[in-house]
Amino acid sequence: MNKSLFFVSSVLILPALCVGTSEEVREVSCALGTNCILPCSFHLSSYSSHPFIYWLKKPGDEIVHSYYYQQNQDQDEAYRDRTALFEGNIQRGNASLWLSEVKVQDEGEYVCLTGTTTDKQTNKSRIFLSVFVDFGVVDLVRRGSELVCRAEGLYPKPTVIWSSGLWFFEVKTKVHQREDQLYDITSSITPQPNAAAPDPHKKQWPSCTVGTRRSSRTVILTKEYRLGVYYNDAVLSCLDFDAPSLIWKFSQTQIILTRSGSNSFFNESWRQFVDRLTESNHLILKDLTKDQEGLYSCHVITDTDIYVNNIQLEIEVEEKNKEMIGFRFVWIFKLLFVFFCGYLVGLYKLKLSFPQRIRGFFSRSELRERSMNIPVSQQESWTEQNDNETLPNPASPVLPNPVTDTNTGEPREMTPKKLSGHRRSKKKKH
């Protein structure tokens, strides 16, 4: 831009700014990072020519945007390529400013100066721009005996209010402003030693409310528990509540997934571990390792409140495998020991009768085996001889040796009559 032209034009216009002015005040709020319109209007007569528009920011009168001689002029470097006028409507008295990508530094008082080089009056409008940050996720977790409420990236400066039934607490709150001018807030409560306990018959959910001068958000801790899994899968429960938004987080910083309405969005680094999200907001995980062990939190978000479930997941895959191996080894050892003891007891009970039974068994078996290895003719005589000698029939009477005849040498038959006489004779002698 020709700076000499700007200087000359400023000299011509500035005296007119001191001539009678009319002033109005407006307030505008814009969300951080969005586009915003700062309203301004003026009356332009039909015979007026060469309108001028100055947008200045207090304090310091930084030139946000300037327009005269029917073209845009110089501006401060912080607003370059971020401002614009509705040039097609300037002749109708519209001097509103389009401000894009609103920053925290844009907050403050703006002055809109309008008029023409032929008019004796300059219009002055004052606009107060306030920047805010839409509430994101507010966390409420337990650390030992403390409950910690925390939120990040807020603007303007936030405050916190605790509510937890009938408990009495020691409250510690810390607010930190970052380099980007946003605020982080952390607040913790600790039960006093002699604090009165809440009524066990009433459902007292601890909650904290984080608020700014524009809006607030209450986070309510509905459930917290530990979950130990011995395999690679886990089911994490959440509040079964129909809400506009849902967020599952890991370790308070990593977002696993978000759901808005019927649309779900997964973090790519977690997609391999997420099996599915149920209709009741439960998260089913798969193929877990020790790296996925930690704190999981479910945030059910309404327009004003956040309901939180905290689950401390403990994965015991390796430990459980070792435990199962040891368990099986012990049981196998016990079974072997029982079988061995039963075997010894059985042998002890058979100890006395065992040799006799074995001896009788083997004697008969041996006779059978020997009879199988000799000719049939010898078998009969051998068997007959052994039966007479070793296996007599106890039912048959024992006869005396046959009497031989002295003359012929042949056995003489004894008649029962002579035998009976012989016995009678013996009886007579005695």
C-alpha cells in the first residue's frame, strides 16, 4: 500500500472524527476458533460520497480494518487476511466486520468509526467481544482417598463447586493459564478424619461443577470398580442412558471412541482392540495385552451434565497361565500319589495268601506244560503213576500189598472169607 496516500487520507479524515458523534454499545460472544461478525451500521445520505470505515481495538487503537476511497487500506499484522467488510452493502450503511478464526487475543473492546468526507458527523459504535470455549470433557477420578476433578482448555477463567451429600471435605483447587491463554483447572477433595458419613439409604453420587461466566458443566461419578481379566477379552460397563454424546477414554487422555447420535468414531490406534460398542454403551475389548492395562472412563454427556464410570482394568494373562500350569501340576501329582498308595495297600492285603495261591497255580500249570511235551502213551502211564503216588484218592480204601505164592511167585488172591478169618484170629490172640 502507498503509505503516503494513507497518511494524506488520515489527515483529511481525522479532523472530521472530532465533529459531533453518535455512539451505541453492543456485546458479542464468539466461540474460540469460529468465525464472528461484529455489527456496525451508519446512515448514508443519497448525496454522500466517499464513505470511510475504521475498525479499531482498544487499548492502543490498533487498526483492525480500514476502508476509504472505495477500497481496503492498511491494517495491523495480527488481523491480516482475517477480516473483511460486506462491500456490496456499504452503500446501504452496512459497516459490519467479518472476523475469522477467533483467538483469545481477539477478546476486548472494538470501536467502529463510520462517515463520509462530505458529512459533518462521524458515527461511533462500541462492541465488546467476549471469547469462550465450548466445554469438552470434565474428568472425575479417585486417587487414593482423594476425588480429583479436572478440566483442560477452558476460557474464560473457570471455577469449581463440589457436591457430595453430607460429607465434609478439605478442598484444594489449582488454576493454570497456558501459553495459548486457555485455562486448566484441577480440584481435589479429601474427607476429614471425623467427617459425618452420608446416609447409606440415600443415593449420594459425588459431583463437581466447573463453570465460567458464560456456562457450566457438572460431572457426576456414578460408578467405579476394579476389573481383573485372565484372558484377552473384557467387557467394560457404562451407564445405560440415552444421551446426545458418549466418549470412552483411556488413562484420561487417550480417546478410544466417540459417539454423537447414531454415528460412532474410533481412534485408529484403538480399532484393533475394540470388538464393538453395545446399544447400552458397554465397550467390548479384544486381543488385550499388558499395554492396555489401566484406567478406562466412560462419559455420558447431556446438555448440562456428564455421567462418569471409572474402571481400573487389570490384565493377568501371563500370571494366570503360570497359575493354571502350577494348578494342573499339583493335581496330577495328587492323582499319581493316590494311585500309588492304593497299589501299595492292595499288595499289603494280598501279602499272606499270595505265595500259597501262586504256588498252587504254578504247580498245576507246570504239570499241564510238561504233559504237553511228552508222547501220549507215556503221558497216560506217567499221569497214572503220579496220580497213584502223589495224588491219591482219599475216598478209596488203602489195600495191603498182595501176597505172593512161594511155589509159583505169582500173587495170590485173598478171599474176603480168609481175610475176615485172619482178622478174627488176630482178635482171638489179643
